[in-house]
Amino acid sequence: LQGKVVLIDFSAYESENSVQYTFALRELYNKFQGKGFEIFQVSLDRNKLLWDESTANIPWICVRDEDEKFASTYNVSSLPTTFLMNKKGVIVARSLDFNSLNKEIQKLLGD
């Protein structure tokens, strides 16, 4: 993912708003993925079967943080939590709303 703008997303498919949230992520992904943008999603779902079924058609990278090791490393205390990284791998924003995220990604990609 080096050289790309990356959204690190901590979320769970078992959460109440996951369908709407996933559609919003998909919009971002579809808009920017061909321009050097990637989503790295870290799921905190406890139910592996639900996670497997939910991610079957997800086009971005999605891993499951079974023991919440990565969530604690990033000091995640609520879901969803996002971190936006620039092309150099530096975190430049945390938990922006989708409108602000859209603008920041455009800026980082140079659009």
C-alpha cells in the first residue's frame, strides 16, 4: 500500500448501521480506488461466519481482528473509527465524517 492514500477503517459488520456504512465506504472506494486510494478495513466482528459472509463481495482489503490487538494498538474505543494516511504512510486525520473524508482524500490524491 506504499505510495497510496489509505483509509484504515475499524468497524464491525454486526453493528446496527453496517449496511449504510458499507455503502458509504463503497462510494469512496469506487470514486477514488483507480487514482491511488485503498481501504484497509479491520473488522472487530466476533462472529466469524457473519464476517465471512459479509465480506465475500467487498472489493477492498478486509481483515478480522479477532483478539482486538490492532484496535488496542490504534487506541480504538468506539466503532467505526477511521484513520486517513497520506502517500508517505503518515496519519493525517482521524474519524472524519464522509463529506470531510471525501474532500481530504481528493486533496491528498491531488485531484
